[in-house]
Amino acid sequence: MKKNRKKLRGSISGRLTARVLIVSAIIFTLTFTVFLRMAANKVREEATHKAHSELSNAIHQIDAVLESVEVAIENTAWIVPHRLDSPDFMYDITERLLKNNEFIYGSSIAFEPGYFGSEGHFFAPYSYRDENGEIKSKQLGSETYDYHYMDWYQIPKLLDRPYWSEPYYDDGGGDMIMTTYSKPLYDSDGKMYAMITADLSLEWLTDLVGKIKAFDTSYNLMVSRNSSYIVNPNRDLILNETIFSSTYGDNEESLKKLQDDMVNCRAGEVLRKNNGARYFVFYSPVETTCWSVAIVCPVSELYKGVKKMRDTLIVLGVLSLILMIAMSHKGIRKVVAPIEEFSDVAKKIANGDFAVELPKIRSNDELKELHDSFEHLQHSLVQYIEELKSTTANKERIESELRIAHSIQMGMIPKIFPPFPERDDVALAAKLVPAKEVGGDLYDFFIENEKLYFIIGDVSGKGIPASLVMAVTCRLFRSVASHFDKPEDIISSLNESLADGNDSNMFCTAFLGILDLKTGQLQYCNAGHNAPLIIDNEGKVSPIKVIPNLPLGLFSGFPYQGQETVIDKQMMIYMFTDGVNEAENRNMEQFGDERLISLLRSNSSLEPNEILEKTFAEVKLHANGADQSDDITIMCIKYC
């Protein structure tokens, strides 16, 4: 009887061992196949994210330099028309621009033929840095260097707007490969009389793109708007070949897509085959100039880790199956460990050892159910810990991205005050404090033709969507304002751009004005924003009479109505968003319009920056520790 029982038990153990082995082999094979596919997809996904992150970082740095050049030119160009009585002073302007902006290699103010009769046909004061970094100056124009026909002079003149030139070798000017930012200058009749420029050596660009090292064996390319190579490992191709000429005869569809995207300022990635090898090409455009940066990486480089993992798993799988054959029969026949072992296991799990080995159970009774419950507890705890780690990592990543977005958004608005230290006819101060990392309030201003253009606005909603609309509105204001004489025309143009494709139904309230700094005439147009307050010479505070109009972005074709008034000397225009008057304390009490007017009346003798800081201090005092519920923006202009 005992022999029969042993024989039966042995037969059952053998069958169970065989079945466990077969099922395990099938599961291992399926898991191995699925895992490899998932790993390959994950590697490609991470490689794509890494490559585009590297590209995005490099492009942000490039855009930052290019935008800094544009800002430097904008902040310098206004001096030229005031010193046209002294041609030699143009050298002082270009030298000062280089001293204040160390990333600019050279700058010129190139005048129209014979503009200064005493200086002859060519007059283009040019300052540059020599090989020792010292600033030198020379007269750029001559019979052998007729700058009037250079691309950096002709193209912006024909386009009637600032322009970044295609990279070129400047023989006779900077004597190096460079790109030039050119801004036409116009007289009071709208006639161009000169071109102010800033030269950037492309050596920094080559170094920056060359330092992108997304993968061990990858290399980087950069092409211009006209498809010429700016950066290439083969330096002989730079400015001598294009992305089309260097691949002539290759009709692969992926190459056509790559070429089309790169010259049309689009981002993406393609899989290329060349000489029997496969390559991933990741590319993204520089928005300012529509140049395109690319990372080229062999497929074998990306998947070498997966291949190594595959070989390791095969070896481990075979060894595991052999070990399973040797041990499974003996393991199945083991007696269930005593119940005390589960108590020890419970203590270890309670102390954080989620991988503790559970006792082996032979019987199919309550102990087996207890074993299964502990096993489920282990897996659930491990999964929970992993999910908690992933959630924490994602939260930190989102917070990091929001900090970067805040930095970018704050960089889009003017933040240097006083903004016009050389002028004595206007004083201006402005400040924006978002309620969250990013917000929807905005302000901007600039002076052109002795007129101060300014805008303040508040986008509906908060967070990332509002910040995107804010960014678009700021850029549109800069692009559109100088092309119109009336604020209602500028507002209408902004409205048409924001309303086009506005599926989210977001809108922006705004107040836009143009102050003639010679006469004090103020032309303005309101788009559903709070009416600004006027602080006169006697300390009286009163709102400007405004036609409300509709906020921007709601309906296309709305007929905005402009208004005008006259601002006397020493009067101030105080503009704000509803984050000021609607600021709440812990008792849900608002700051209020009357309190704001009273504050301004009692501080009317202060300068704009002092009034601004006084307002923020009073709002903070009123809040008394309550969380800021809305973005707060204030801009104050004093006509001197």
C-alpha cells in the first residue's frame, strides 16, 4: 500500500514537473519575444525623446543668442537718427554695441549711396573684434567692396523688414564665415537711409552643434534655409554643398521627406539606408532663422543594448530551464513549511523586504490560500512602490518643465528698467507676477518714430494654455504694431490672428496705446480690459473713458473703435490687470477699485517704479498670507 502511494505520488510529481516545465518554456518564449519587442520600441522611443531633447536644448541656446542680437540692435538703432549731424559718431555707436554685447563679432551702419556728401559714395562705419579680442573700426565701403549689393544689405531693403542673412564668407568685412542680422532705418518720410547690422561668427554655432552628443557614434548636421551645410563632419561640404547636391541620385522616400522637412522648417525623424547601413536621423528647426539641426545615429548604436540583453536572456533562460528540470520535481514534493514561517515572512515584509522567499506549499488547503495571499501582497507592494517611484519622477519632471516654461515666459517680456535711460521725456515701470509657474498676463512696449507703443493684457484661464496665448499675443504685438498708425488697426490685426482657429475659445482682454512723445497725444483702443487710471499733476486719479469693445480672439471681423486724448506733462497712465483690484484675503474680501484709487491718490508724487512697488506691497499686505488666485500685472507710464 505504501509502495503504491509512493509510486502514485512520484507519477503525479513527474507529470506536474513536466507540465510546469512545458508551460514555463512557453511562457518564457512568449515573454522573451514580447519583451524584446517592447524593449526595442522603448529604446527607439527614449532615443527619439533624448535626441529631440538635445536638439531642443541646442536650439533654445541658438535662439537665445539670435534673439539677444535682435534685442541689442533694437536697443541701439534708435540712437542713429539723433546723431546724423555727426557722421563720425556712427563709429561710437558700433563700438558701444560691441562693448555691451560680447557675443557680437562686428557691427556696421551702412548708409545709402552718397547719403553724407562729405563722406563720398560709400560710408559704412564698421567695428569688429580682432584676433586679440580688441575692438577695431574701419570704413567698410569701397570700390572693391560695394556693400550696397551684398545680400545682408539688399534683401532686408527689398523685404522692408529686419532679416537674418544666409551664412556666408565675408571677404573684405569680417573675413570669416558668418551670418548677419540687418535692420533697415527709415527717415520721417519712410525712406530707408541706412542699414544697421550685427555680425555673428559661425564658429560658436559649429562648436555648439558639434557638442551635441546624444549617442556614442552619432554625428550632427546643420543646414540653412537654402539647404546649404552650415555644420558637417566633412568641413569641405560647409557652404560648398547642399543637402540635395550631396545626396544626388538617391531616390529613397525617407530622404525626400528629410530634405523637404529640413528646408521647410519642420521637425521629425526618419530611418535612412545608406551603403548597406541603417541610420536614424532626428531633426528640428531653429525658428528664428529656419535653419535645421540634425542628429544622425546608426541603428546598430541604438539597439546594441537590446542585442546584448537578448543574448544574456537566452543564456539565462536556458540555464533557468535546466535548473528548473533539476529542482522542480524535488520542490513539488517538499512538505509545506510550518505556519511559523509565514509569521517570519510577514515580519520581513513589514520591514520592507518585499522579495522575501515564501515557504513552499505542497497541499491544496488553507496554507495554499495563505501562500497565495502573501504572494499577491508581495506583488502588489512591489507594483505600488514602482508606481510611486514613477509618479514621483513624473511629478519632478513636470515641475522642472514648468520652471523652464516660467523662465522662458518671463524672458519674453521687457525686464530691464528704466527701459529708456537716455530719454528725459518718458519714465516707465512694469511688473508681472504670475499666480502659478506660468500665467496669462502680458505687457510690452517699444519706441518707434518718437512714439511709445504699449500694451497690457490678461488671457482667460491660467497655466500652460494661457501662457501659450500670452506668448503668441506678445509676439504678434511686436510684429504688427510698427506696421499700423492707429491702435484700433493693431488691435483688429491681433484679434484676427487670435480668432483664427481658436477652437478652445480662449480670449485675451487688452488695452493698447500709442503716446506721441512730442505732443502728448494718446491714441488708444480697449479690448474688454480694465480702464487705465490717469494721475494728473494735482494728484487727482480718474479712469480713462473707454469704449469696452470685445476681448481679442472671440470673433473675427469685430469693428474695434479707437479713441484719443491728450496727456499733459508730468501726468501718469496707470494700467493693471484684475489680479490687482480682485486680490482676495483669507476672508474672501477683494482689494477693490476704491482702495486702489485711494492708494494712487496718496502716492501721486512718487515715480512710476515707486508707485508700482507700493501697489504690490499693499496688495500683499491685504492678502495677509492668502494664496495668490490670479496673475498680477501693473504698468505705469509718466509723460515728462
